Amino acid sequence: MQTRSKITNILLSAVVWCIFLVLLVLWLPLTSLIWLLDRDPARYRTGRFFRWLAHPIAVLGPSWRVRMAGVRIENPRRPYVVVANHQSILDIPMLALIPMECKWIAKEPLFRIPVLGWMMRMARDIPLDRSSTRSGVKALQAARNVLEAKCSVMIFPEGTRSEDRRVYDFNDGAFMLAIKDQLPVLPLAIEGASDCMPKHSWIFGDPHEIKIEILPPVETTGMSKEDLPALRDRVRGDIIRQIAAWQNVSVEQVDAAGVVRPPAW
């Protein structure tokens, strides 16, 4: 990939951010109209349209080229508990490119952002205050309601972004949800977004490829809560092996199990 000057990156970033903001504002009335007409209990069409905003972001971004591969989603209305590793805030629009609608469990402050937060609520995404146990219980119940309405749910089981491209411990919530409802877990692996969007900066980095792999789903039929640790570790291991292959390093170099880290948000 080419290397650009800092001035070039600043100018490109300023132009593209302006375009993104215009798109966001234009998307609001269209999303609102679809929301008014959408009688699906999961607001499936509303969410699908809202997440189509990811496509111009993927095309117009000056610092990334997106490559998606892996399992083909045959039935987008089959509900999955979708989980992914998390390296960058850019993971969110990039993973929205997968060919199915998912309701995202996302940190609550995002829902207070004008325009973006309004559309997240219309799309029926699920707010979570990580400092509140009660909020976690409410989020999981909201996720169950979405799954019952034949729509998938997206969760980052690491909770926060990884700053070193390793995969940290997974929380149990997503896997508890999958076992309780006897639904498959769909693992996603993503790599490269942190190079394109450095943390704590609005300036895009030099061009890099963002790779997304839709890994084979893991069925939970017949599992009980005793199987949760094995399910969690299996899914996490699948993602780690894919990340290690992309980075051309050993699995041990990607696996950050048990490592304590400060919150990334």
C-alpha cells in the first residue's frame, strides 16, 4: 500500500468527513420515512436501510479497501447471535456490510448523538450502559425479543477495542443468549481497520486493506449453561486463528487471554 504525506491525509480526511456528515443528514429523512412504513416487529427494513450507509463509507474512504469472504448467508432472516473481534471504531460501519440485518448492542452514549443516535433508535439497536448490571439485563432481554422476531443481534464480546490487534477475553453474555434461545453463533473476524483509523484521531491513516471473514456458524442445539465456556472458547479460538493467519503470526501471539487492559473507549 502507498504512503501519503501528513498534509495529504489531513486534506483527504477533512473532505471525506464533510461528505460523510452530509450523507448522514440526508439519510435521516429517508430512514424516518421507512420507519413510519415499517410494520415488521424487528424494524428489519428500517435497520437494513440505515446500515446501507456503510456502503458509501466503504467506497469513499480514502484509506481503506474492504475485502469480505467466508460463509455465504443463505437466509438473512434466520436469527444468529453474531460476534466479532474489535480493533477500531471503524469496525462498526465495515461489519455493517455483511449481507444481513443485525441489531447492534452498542454503548449508550452513541444513542445521544444527534441524527446518528436517532437513526440507531429507529433501527431498533440496543443501548447498553456497561457500568450498570441492570442495563446489561435489559439489553439481553431486548436482544432476545429481536431474535424472536427473526432478526440477528451483533455483539462485541471483548467489550472494548483492542489497541494491539490481539484478541482479549470474551464476555459470556452473547453465548448465554445463544444457548438460552438455542440459536447458532456466527463468528466474524476483522483485521486492518485500526491502521486506517488511528485511535483518538480524526485523520485517516495511509491506505490499508480491511479484511472481514464470515466464519462457519456454531450450532448450540442441545447445549446447556454448562457448555457455555466451551462454546465461548471455541468461537474465540476460531476468530484468533483467522486473525493469526492474516497477521502471519502464531496463535499464541494473537491470544491475549487473561491480560488486563484499560478500557479502550
